[in-house]
Amino acid sequence: MKFRYARYGSILRPVIPIKVKNGGNEIGYHVLVDSGADLCLFDEEIGQTLGIDVRSGRAQEVFGVGGKTSAYYLHRVQVEIGGHEYDIEAGFMQNVAGHIMTYGIVGQKGFFDIFVVKFDLTKEEIELKERRR
């Protein structure tokens, strides 16, 4: 599967569209493909929209740039990427990408363990190949 980089002003970022699903609910969402992220993190509002009682999940903390800590809550959800569905555990947190950016993050657990990822900045392209299980 190939996706185009997204442009944010003069900056290109590897942001791709996915669907996040829970039960019969689903929502389209954009996510930053982040090889430095330990897991997938989605905004708390996405979880609420999907009918998840976000704060009832297993509480964890993440350390961001500058050493800031933020709480997130783990839940099992399904993600659809390129027409294929995967069951993952994701964290839901308030303002996952800050107030300016409206995307979530996909990281090592729940994304890079499913796909081999190729970043090609000069072609402005991200290529995903599903790992053989």
C-alpha cells in the first residue's frame, strides 16, 4: 500500500488516513506514522465518539519531547488501513497531537509490528507491506 505525505504549510509529514472502529461504530482519522512512538495513540475524543469509556481503560503515562508526561488509557480497537482490518491495543489521551494538529500517532506496537514501513521523502511517499505472520 502506498500513501502520499501530507503537507502542513511548508512541512511534509508521513500522515495517512485510517479508520478506527469499536463495535458497530467507526470514524475516519489521520495518523502520523512515527517510528519513535512506542504505541498507537489516538485522541480521547475519537474514543468517546466510538462509544468507549476512555477513562475506564488501563492508565499509563507517556513521556514526550522535553520530558513532559501525559496520561493515556489503553483499549482494544480495530483499525482499517488500506482496506484491511487489524485488531490492536491503542492508547487514548487528551490532545494527543496538541491543539494545532488534528492527527493521532501510530507507532511500534500496533503498527510497525504489523507492517514493514518505507519512508521516501523525496517521492513524498510512504509504503506499507504487511508482515508475514
